[in-house]
Amino acid sequence: MEANQFKDFAKEMIDYVANYLENIRDRRVLPTIEPGYLRPLLPEKAPNTPDKWEDVLADVEKVIMPGVTHWHSPRFHAYFPTANSYPAIVADILSGAIACIGFSWIASPACTELEVVMLDWLGKMLDLPSEFLACSGGKGGGVIQGTASEATLVALLGAKARTVATIKAEHPEWTDMHIIEKLVGYTSSQSHSSVERAGLLGGVKMRFLPVDDKDRLRGTALREAIEKDIEAGLIPFYAVGTLGTTSSCAFDNLEELGDVCNKHNVWLHVDAAYAGSAFICPEFRYLMKGIEKADSFNFNPHKWLLINFDCSAMWLKNPYWVVNAFNVDPLYLKHEQQGSAPDYRHWQIPLGRRFRSLKLWFVLRLYGVEKLQAYIRKHVHLAHYFESLVKEDDRFEITAEVIVGLVCFRLKGSNELNETLLKRINGRGVIHLVPSKIKDQYFLRMAVCSQYTEKEDIDLTWREIRDATDEVIDESTK
Ligand code: PLP
């Protein structure tokens, strides 16, 4: 493609994108197609000669859009949000043009250096303890991972390296294998499935501990589990606390977990994938009280901070253990300035990495902290508004405290009734919700997800739920 064609194509695409997003409310949030819908719409083979870009663009609406779930529709309330914004989209265009693979400082110095500074900016926005920040001049620093799942695994591998080194110093005769089979990690029964997966990938035992009546992991549960394992000759080495659990957005008690972990030399990783963005607002920082006791902290600006996937921010107080855990250093990746700036390839699982800090830079500059805070506060306000609507209808109950942008609720009655209700709601196709279950109680989750969500959208969502409820109750009493 020539530059002139690229300019025409890209301009048309930008118009298409802006129209798509500005009118997304008018699209059905969930597609109606069946599995396999797409293959018949495409030729059997790639074209031998170039297609016209105009034809490709026209096919987006015909082939792709019928199979898109519109995550940025104000009527999409499933899972947790995924973010996007115009500045982040533009930054991704630039990243695509520079298209460097920033695995080491010399592989593209701006890629590494902007990331170091952006993670400091972001850390300061959250008021993270200075030990986590590169600008403090200590050991700490931040890195952009692709996902929270990767951050949890990377922290686990760092913790494993740290504990193996410590135990070997005490018992030089023990082999790595002998130590590793004794390692135990801890998290709550409510933590994200990626924590269990990190244990499997890392080849260590994980324990899933009971939560209190507000779905929070408390210090006592962790302490009892650790003491029991030590008594059995095992070696506690890693714990994951969640700030904003996926099912009900509960916040583990970090102060208590931190004390237990510090006492037993257990690495505490904090997974704040969704809710971490709220900490840019001072009024939500009480939820991260105790963060100074953690070894690593992670949240996803790509969930709730207007930055397109993928951008998962992770800070480590002492990256040495992570860097050490993955350090292989072939000659072709060495460079003369090694050691003077992070070589981020050592901080992550893959070698290659994109220029993701551009998205942070563009968004933080073009919104500014105050507008981002206003954005978070608006979502929380809309969640409380929805909560008030649910509370006015005594057929329903709220099942978890609404703290940020998620409302968990259910029809009073059986799980089956609620399952039927959810099927009806999603079947109507106007809004989209997903369920969860805690301690055998099935409930519905309404997350405020879209940057376009207004009070009228929440009214419509509630009307949809009430209409579906009327239908389901009508049918069940016939
Ligand atoms: N942790 C929590 C608490 C989550 O809610 C999620 C996803 O919603 C994840 C981890 C996984 O996030 P990612 O897709 O970035 O790995």
C-alpha cells in the first residue's frame, strides 16, 4: 500500500471508528449470529492479487460487525469494563508505526524510558508508597504487563526465586526440587481464576482460603493456614490479596494480610485489576490501606482508566527477584548500557513488547488527573443510582455492598428463578449482564462499563430488568 492510499484508508477508518463509537448505543449489544457464521461470508482462500481497501472497509460492516459484542455500549454491563478512548486509539496508531520490540533499553530507548516515567506518574496518581516508584531512587519500579494474569504469575515466579534462594542459604544440601515441592501459596476462595492458574503454571501448591461475611480474606484465615503448613513441614512463600474481587468486588484486608506475610517472609502480591483505577480518587484509597506491606501491586488501566487493552500496570518493591527468575542473557541481546535502565525483557514472560506506554502518556496528558477522577466518580455514582432503583423494588435484594462500579443483586427466591431471569434479560438483547455465585447463592452483576453511560442508560437498563422480571414472574405463577 502506498502512503497516499494509506492516508485515504486511515482517514476513512477514523471516520468509521468515530461513527461506530458515537452511535454504539443504537446497536444490539449482543450479536444474534450462530457459531460458524463467519466462514461462509469469506472466500476459501486469501486473494492472489490485492483487494481494494474500499472493499475491505465495506466488509467490516458486513462480516465483522454482525459478530461483535459491543463492550463499549452503555448497555453492556457484563464482567468488568474494558477501557478505550480516542487518545489511546491514536497512541496505538503511533505505536503501530514505530513498531519497535522494546525488550531492552537499546532496542528502543524511548520505549523503555517512557514506560519508567509513566509508571511513576501513575503510581503517584494512586499515591503508592515511594518504595514502588523508580523515581524514589531505591530498588523499586513499575512495568507494563499485558494482563493482570501475567502480573500474578510473574510475581509468583519472583516469590519462588526469593524463597528458594533463602531456603538454600539455610540448607545448602537441599535441592531446588526438594524445596519447590514444599512451597505453598495462598489466596481467597474469591480470587480470580488467574491466581489458581498461576499456581498451576508455576508448579506450586495453592490454597484457597475462606472469606468473611463480606467476601474478604482476613488475616486470621491466612495466619491459621500458614501456621498449619509450617507445622506440616511445608514452606509458605506467596499470597495474593484481591482489591475488588471479580464476583462481588470485595476488598481483602491488606493491613492484616500484610502483617501475616511480613512476619512469615511470604511475598504479598495485590491484584487490583479492576478496582485499582478508583485509587486515583483519594476517597477510595482507604480500600488499599496496608499497601506498604505488599511486595508487588497490579491493576489494569485497560479496565477502567480509558486505556485500550492491553495495559496492565505492575509495581515491584524489589524487581531483583523477578529479573533473576527469568534471566537468560544470550550475546545477541546484550548491550553496552546494560544495567543503567531496566531491560524489561527480564520483567515479563515473553521477550517482545510493544510501545504501550504511549497510550498512558497520551491519555494522562489529554484527560489530566481531574477528568480521570471525574470519570471514575461518575461510574461509581451511576452504580449507586442503580442500587437505589433495585432497593426501591422489594422483589429484589442487593447481595454485596456497592463500593465502586459493580452492583450485585438478585430476585428474592430460588437460584433457578434468577437463572431464568438472566436468560430472559440477555435473550431480549437490549442489555447484557453476567451472573456469579458465592456460597451457592446465584446472583446477577451489573457493572457500569461504558464511557458513554448516562443516567438515562441506567434507567433503561433497570426498565429492561423489570420488564423481564414481570414476564418471568407472570410465567412462573401461571
Ligand atoms: N483479577 C481480577 C480481580 C479480575 O477481575 C480479572 C478480570 O476481570 C483478572 C484478574 C484478570 O485480568 P486479565 O484479563 O488482565 O488477566
